[in-house]
Amino acid sequence: MKVSLTAGSVFLVVTIGAIIGMCLGGAFGYAAGVIAPDMFTHVIPWEQFDPVGTATVVGAFGGVVCGGALGTFAVVMQFFASLLAKREKSGS
């Protein structure tokens, strides 16, 4: 299967990966904040805040980072696969 690596497709893959990661990370953070709120009350000891909101934000941030990294990894793998296909096609 031939897929071109244009700037637009690279941007879409990484952005969609980051958005999906943000949604999944935020959902996981929200669930963790609801199930175990005491785990997030001592993140900043001198400040009082909502543990569910903190867990959601931290989970969403981690999801953006992991999703973007996964999208970037997919682009790099596609790049290497296209290089190997060109090398194999040329016969060397």
C-alpha cells in the first residue's frame, strides 16, 4: 500500500494521535480521580484543589504527549518503510 508523506498528512496523523490521546488520557485521569481522589490531593501540599479536576488535566496532558509521540512514531515508521520499498524497487 502506497501512502505519500505530505506535510498535511504528517500534521493530521500527529494531531489526530494527540487528540485521541488527550481524550483517552483525560478519561483515564477522570476515572482515577473519581475512584481514588486521595491519590491526587497531595500533588501540591500547600495548595487545596479539586482532585478529580487535577487528575483529569494531568491525564489529558500525558495523553497529548503520548498520543503525539505515537503519531510521530507512525510517521517515522512509514518513512522508513517507503525508503526500504524504494531501495528494494531499485534492486540494491
